[in-house]
Amino acid sequence: RAYRLIRRRSLNDKLIAVEYAYLSEEVVPGLDRCSLESLYKTLHKKYQIKVYWAQQYFSFHSKKSPEHEILGVPPEEPLLHLKRISFSEKNNPIEFVDGYYDIRHFEFYLEIQH
């Protein structure tokens, strides 16, 4: 069993993203009874879990979806689709995130080092 959290992200009172986060009930028992001002603070304080690293996958979602309507994006416009798996320091998976972002409000920066 898993918990599903729906997180809405805003910028200047404008909804720009919706994220669906999934966390195993085995990893975070009783999460549904917690006050979640910040998911990561709750993970750290209540469960002694820190997100140490993550894998993220980006793609463009061009098919009409409920997220287009939620975000107020015309169905012909693509959304940025992000999938993320977050891991603890011991490399245990903590959460899976499936997010949709209105690309009209984002600038991307990527730094690659050798």
C-alpha cells in the first residue's frame, strides 16, 4: 500500500504545477495522520529519513490530460512531465513523483561537470 499526495505548486498566486507523490506505507507508517507543512521536514523529523539523492526523467506531455485543465493550459500546448525517484542515504527508495508543469513559467538550468 502507498500514500498518494497531490501537491499543487504556485507562483504569484498562479498554479504552475501539479505533482503526485507516492510513498510506501511500509516506509512511512501513519503519514496520513501527520500535519504536512513540508513533506521533507516531516520525513526527517518523524521518520528520521533524509532525501539524499534522486533520479529525474523529463519529457514533454503533449496529449490532452486532466492536468491541462487543472493548470489552465490549452490542450494543444505541451506540459513538462517529470518523473522522480528519491532515495535515502542508504539508497532505499523513499518516494516516486509524477509531476506536470506549465512550461510557460519555467526556465531550465543544467550544469554538467567532469
